[in-house]
Amino acid sequence: MVKPAALKAPKGEADDLTVLNGVGPKLAEALNAEGIYHFSQIAGWTEENVAWVDENLAGVRGRASRNGWVAQAAELVK
């Protein structure tokens, strides 16, 4: 498992991560606390990054992989 690359702050305005299936306001806050603010960040995650998020973010436990956040984020970036 590899922790995804984090930002110290959003580049410009942060994306509304609650648009992703399975992400509510609290989970969006947890992602932001880990330095994840943009769909482009999530779209670039590897399987190792998804595994880290699934195991280490409170309230996630498998949601990133189960809900296909990488594919959803990639579509939103287009």
C-alpha cells in the first residue's frame, strides 16, 4: 500500500468531492485532511493508492475501490 500524493492546500478552488459515489461531507473532510482536494489527484491513483485509502481513511473501508472513485474522478476531469 502506498499513500497517495498529498497537497498542502488546494490548487485554486477545491473540487466538491461529494460528487463521487460514496463520498459524503465527512468523508470529503477526511480526504481534504489527507491533502486530497481534486478529482485529478484521485484520477491518478494507482491500485496501491486505492488500497491505502481503503485501509487508512476513517469511514472508507473499501469504498474507494468498491465505488470506483478513480474511474469516476477520471470522467469528471475530462
